[in-house]
Amino acid sequence: MNDRRSRLLMAALSLGLLLAAPSPDSSLLLAQTTLAPATKPAQTVSEKIAASKDLLDLNTATPAQLKALPGMGDAYVQRIIAGRPYTAKNQLVQRGILPQDAYAKIKDQIIAHRPK
């Protein structure tokens, strides 16, 4: 039994699990380790595709869908539609279709799928 206790003690020490040194008449006091939050792994291609289905595609959105975006009025909607097709959503700013502040309001809700 003493050999087993020594092995458990050594294993606990090597894993950093020991809370207090055990007394000869008590059992080992082990605690669950608190792991630091893991960083979010990079999205796989299939996860990106699934996430993009929740976003509004600039190339296929209807005027009503575009107008539902924050800060989008009739003039901006018409400019977006007239500028199609887009290969990247930041082309709204690069081409002068939207000012940076209007783009910042909607950039997390839109996507530009490459036209086929």
C-alpha cells in the first residue's frame, strides 16, 4: 500500500494536482486542475460555409433584404445593387459605394460569394 501511495503522490506532484502534503493517516488530497481557456481553433472550410449561410450575400440579396440592414436607405441599396457583382464585401468601400462608417455597421452581417 505504501508503494502505491508513493506512486500516486509522485503522479500528483508531476501533474500539479496536489493541494496539500498528505499526512500518514490521511488520504491524498487531489484537486481538479483549472485549465486555461483554450484558444478557439481556426474555422474549417465547412464551418466557414455553414457560417456564411447566415450572412446576407451582396450579389443575390433583394432590395428589401438590403434595406433591413442597419443604416441602409434607398440610395445605398440602389448603389449596392448597381455595383454588382462583388468578389469581396470590402469592395463596397473600395469602390466608393458606401462610406466606411456605413460599411462598419453592416460588415459582420454580409458576405460576397464569388459569382459563378
